[in-house]
Amino acid sequence: MSMPPLRPPPGMRPPHLRAPKAKRRVTPGAWRLPSWRAALPGWRWPISFKAGLPPWGARWLWGLVPVTLAIAGGILAGRLILPATAEQRLKAALVEAGFADAQVTVRHAGWGWLEAGVRLQPGLEADTALVTFAGLVPWGHPARLALTGVSLDAGHLDGQALARLTDLPIDHVDIGSAQLIHGDWSMPLALHATLDHRAGDGVEAGAWQGQAVMEPAAGWPALAVTVSLTRTADGPALRLVAAPGATPMVSGTVAAGPKGTAKAELTVTDLRVRDWGGPISAHLVAQGGGDRWTVSATAETPNAHLALEGAKPWTGIQGTGIQATMPAAPWGITLRARGVGTWSGEGLLTVAGTAEGGALAVTVAAEGMTAPELPLMAAFLNGGGNLTPEGDGAWRLDLTRAAQAGGRLRDGQGTPVSLGWDPGADGHLVMTWRGGLGKDRRGHAEAQGALVGRLGPSAAPLIAGGTTGLHIAADWDAGGLSALEASAASVEAPVLLGGRLEGAHLSAGFDRANRANPWQLTLDGGRVAGTMLPPLALAVTLSGDPAATLTLAGQARGLGTPLTLRLSGHWTGVEKRGEAAAVLEPLTLSNVPDLSRLLPGAGLAGPIQGLGTVVGRAHLSWEQGHLTGSGEVRADAVSLAGPSLAIDGLKGAVALDGLFPLHSPPAQHIEAKAVRAALALEDVGLDFQLADGRVLLQGGDLAWAGGHVHLSPEEGGGFSATVAEVDLAQALPAWAAAGYTLQGKLAGRLLGRFDGMAPVLAYGGLQAEAPGHIGYADTTGAGVPVVLNPDHNGQVALVTRALADYDYQALTLEPKGPILTDPRARLLLRGVNPGFYGGYPVDLDLELDAGDLSATGASERRQ
């Protein structure tokens, strides 16, 4: 079904439609626009703009078109003309306020505002200044000023600058960020300040007042203060007063003086800084101008008293105590620290200007520093160099002289430790970095010189070593060390069992991108030597990540001997503990052509042949800041034969619980069937302990010269030997071998000690148990051989004749010296020879040596 089209009722039409054939009345004489429709027949507006307008509205609608075009043209012209005009007018206002060197660079301008870079004078400028004016045009009286990137150069500001600030034609200022500058260095400040300018003709005319909040650095609290800048009789004065309820409390003044000088005074109380245990109070006074100034300050912290002194020009200091001598300089500052409470010690930091302008000469010295936070006690530090700013927040440190650091370990014994760096004549240590301590920090270091370290007293260190020809290059960033390369032409250091590494070549590298093994260190080409170790060629590799796990692998092979030591170890960074081991593979002595080369420090004459097997191990561990060592040496059925030493049936094990120096638990036991050196010993059994590299004899028994010797410990690490039933003829084997008849038994007590590993007799004697006889087959003495050493005895011929047929009533033998290698003895005799000196008593005092006490020695001397 279809519907008829909708039509309006008869007599009605839509209000926007004109009745057909309707004609407009034209008022006679009225002006009207030419009809453009006539020029475009058939063209119609798609939308009627005159809908609902009164008859006169259409005429006004067409009149707005030129007005709109005029406004747009005015705006465009303003954007083109206003910046240059506003720049000239703002600069003129600043010059009128007293800033004759003011510079303004307008970047954008609009109706009633502009954005520009402003420089009031050298040392006082802002990167961005947003100025709002009271009127529509960007000149006239500025109402508000918002600044960001404010730079204050302490080297150019003076008291007159404060005076000129009071004349600035601005009502209100907001400051968003700032930085302090001196020469080539700068310190950024997070600063938020709001200041209002007072007008009028009174004392407060031109004064600025407002609030400011400063954040000096990360970890420091915000400093909230009330700020006022006023005129006084002596000039302008800047005052800081702590804001109500603010912590810390900050107050101070900066007042201008005559001839471009100023004086500043600042007091801070109840300042609390992150990682410090309590409140800090400080007071600072500075005065002077650009050519001459002084500054002094004190600060009290829970752990230290600080005192700062500075001046321009600077007279320098003369080194006494911890001070380092420094010559006069354009300017200089010293900071002294003295520990209080749980901290102790003294420190000195010196910073001085140089002739190079921006470079700073820096020295640091400290001694006796002890604090719970420090890993060492009684720590010391000294060094110095040049610190140079390189622009854009970059710095360079050149270490120009030797530096040293150290202290005492917290190991219960206060063991000394030190590490020193010496650049030498051709060396250097250079560090460059930028970004401060923020996330954008990065740096690079290069070094060439020598590194020396020591553990233990300087006179007798437990560990001492170092490098020569050391080259290091390293890079780091906010994530820590990123790359490192190092090499050393020669490395000297102690190793296990008292040995020492000499002449080794070192190469090391670090690459953070290698997550599995970022560290690689290789040590080779070195030679290990010592009294307990034969010459060894060492080659080791250390790889891994110190924060996770480091692995040590390598070996040491004998030079000219079949000895092999396997080296291994690891370090766990999370637990901060590590260990290293050296294992002596079973050594068959019959495979060694000359065993004297295995103990080069023992002084044994070779060649020495041997039988049996020797094994051993050594172990080092580091845990909770303590280095400990252990080891074991085991001999099984060992026999040695050489020109001056013969050992048969040696067996036993020696356990070690310390390696630097050698130390063992008590009651170590070894035994041997026979030991033939300068003296001939049988059935030897010894109980002992190693302590600080010395042998402490704890007991033992042995047979000598047909008698028995019992050994016992004595106070002070010595020992005593109780001797019984010793045959005189066997005690003087060289005499018996020469044909002398010696009768008598000896007994007594001897005292001695161990010099390293060698026993040394020092006191005591053996006495004959009864009268006896010394004689020769030819009692006349004509053919009696001379056994005494004429270098030690006088009138040897007469003594020899007396001993040809000598009846002694008393005899004392006093052995002394290193009894196994070079024994000495004093022989005291009281008796008669019936055929000598008319039968009168003859007392003899004779000096015996190894030639008398050893048959081998006497035979060699007689020849």
C-alpha cells in the first residue's frame, strides 16, 4: 500500500521558505551589494546562512569577513614583530636596573608573555625565562618571571650583583632548577623557589621575600628556608631563615661589602643524611672578593669532627704527621677530620688551585682510622694527584705520585696488610669519568707502574709480593665494571709451603657481555722457588664471575725434576668464600736423579739417591674475611744416600693447619732407623709441632754413640736432651779412627733449640762417669797423629804428646752449634801423663769441630 506524500496544510509553509513569486521591497535610495548570483546563474548555497536572521543580519554577516581578516593579519604581524621589540625592551629594563652587560634572546613571544634566555651578567644567567606582563603586549611592567636552568658562577659573583637584583623591575619570580659553578666544575641543585618583590619608598623598598626548597644531592634531606634580599646601610643582604617546623634548621646571611666584597655566614643544625648515624651540625664563615678570600667551617657529626680552612691566595702547608707538603697556590682548601665515638683516627684532604686554571691539586692522607664500617682497623691512606674538569660534567684524575693504603685485619691478631702503587718515572694512573654518581655515570682508567702488597709485619711479612711493568685499562658505568684488560711483565708473590713466585707473566681481562665467564686471568712463565719446594714452572688460569663463581685450574711442574703439583680452586661470590688446593702427585724418589734439588734450601750436598714414595697436599680457604691454610706431607719407607747425609727407613706424616707461616697441630710424629750426617743417630723417633715456621720439639728418643738420648720440651720453644751411657770412643769417632784409645762413659744434659728446621745446641755438657784413659800405641808421642784443628787450638804438638798416654780424672764434653750439619764442642780434661811434663798434672781446654766429631770430616782434613 502506498501513502500520499506529506505536504503542509493549506496556507502554511516552512519558515525558511519564501513564497513563490514573492518579491522584496526595495527602499528607494538604499545601497546594496551587487548581486553575484547574477554572475553565477543556477548556483545556490548548500546551506542557508541567513536562516532565522532578521533582514539586517545578512548585511552584518558579510561585514564580519574583512574584520576577521584584519584580526588574523594583526596576530601574524604581532608574532613577527613582537619578539624583536620585546627583546629590546626587556634588555633596556635590565640595563636600567644596573646590569649593563645583560643579554636577552627571545625565542617566543605572544600577547602578554615571552620566553627567552637571559644573562644578567657573567656568572648569573638562566637557560629559560618565561615572563608574564600585566598588559597584552610583552613589554612594560613584568608581573611574573619563571626561571629554569639558573647558573651561578661563584668566581664572578660579587656583592654588587646582590644590590642590582633588588632593582629588577619584576613583581614575582619562580625558580625551578639551578647549578653552582666555579671555573670548569659545576654542582647541580634541585631548587624550587618563589619570591615576591616589594615596592615602595621605605627601608623595605626593592626587597625580595619568599620561600625556597633545596635538595643538594641524593640521600640529603630537602632544606626549606625563608629567603629575603634587602638593602642595608652597608649594602644588600641575603638572609636565610629556617621555615617554621622545617628539619634541618638552616639560617645564614650573605651581605655585600665595599669594593666588591661580601661576607657569608651559614649555620645548619639537626641535619640528617642517609647512611649517617645521627644529626649533623655545621657553621661556615666566608668573606672576601674575587682576588682575595678566606673561608672556615666546622662540623660535628656522631662519628667525626670536621674542620675546613681555605684562602686565596694560599700559602701552602708543610708536611708533618699525616700532612703532605704542598707549595703555595692561587687558592687552597684543607679539610681535617678527627674520629669521635666509635670512630678513631685522623684524616686530611687538601684541594688547591693550579696554574692550569681549572685543574685541582688533590692530596689525601689518613692514619689510625678505625670504624665499625671499615674492613680494616688502624687503616691508613696517602696519595695525591691532579683533578681536572673536562666539561659537560666530565673529570680526569692523574695520580702523580706513589700511593699506599692498608691497616690491620680483623682476624683477632691485628695482622698488618698494605697495598702500594708506584707509577715510577715513566708510569701513570689516569681516571676519567662523567655523570657523577647517577645512572648515567661512566668512566675509563689506565695505569702503568708497579703494585706492591704485604701481609704481616714489614720486618718479617707473612706474604709479600708485587708486579712490575703493570698495564691496566678499565671501563665502568652505572652497572659497575664493564671491561678490563691488564698485563704485567713480572709478578712476584708467595705461594704454598713458603715458596715464592718470581718473573711470572700476567694477563687478565673482563668482559661483562660474556655472562658465563666474564673474567679471564692467566699466569705463566713464572718460576717458583723456596726452601720447602724445588724450582717449579707455574701456569694457572682463573675464569668466571666474582659475583657468582670463579674457577682456578693449573699445574706446577718441576724444573729438572719429575715433580708435579695439580692446582685447583673456586670462589663463591654470594657467600664470599673460596678455596684453593695444590696436590703433589705421588713422587717415586728412585726416579729423581738428585734429590738435593727437591730441597734447595736445605744445604744438602749432592748427588743424593733415594727410595720410597712421597705425597702431599696443601689447601687454602677464605671465609668471613679470614685466610686459613692446611696441608699434609707423607713419607713411606724413604731412604736417602748422599755424601753428607744418609737416612734409612724414614716414615711418618706431618699435618699442617697453617701455611703462612707453616703451622701444625701438636704431636706430629716421624721416625727413622738411622740418620747419618755429621753425627750418627740410630732409632730416631720425634714428636713435634710446627709453629710460626719453627719446630717445637715435644718429645723423642734416639741412640747416639752407644748411649741413649731422651728429648723433652723446654720453655720458650727450646728442648733438652738427657744423655746416658755414651761411649767416649764413639763420641769422638775421628780420634778412634786415627788410632787413639778412648775409655769412659759420658752422661749429662744439653739444652738447644731449632733454627728453622735445624737443631742447634746452645748450653750444657756431658761428664765422664768415672776417671778414664786416652792413649796411643806409641806412648812417646813421636808418631801420634794430630787430630786437633790448629786454627782453633794452640801448641797442637805439645797437646798431642800429652794425649799419647793421658789419665784423666775429670772430662767434660760440651757440644754446641748446628749439631747435624756443623757440630762444635769444647773438651775439658784434667789429668796427667806420666811421661810428659815430669808427670805433673796437665789441664787441657780443647776446641773440637766437625773434623773431630765426624770420622769423615777428620779423614778429609788429614789428607
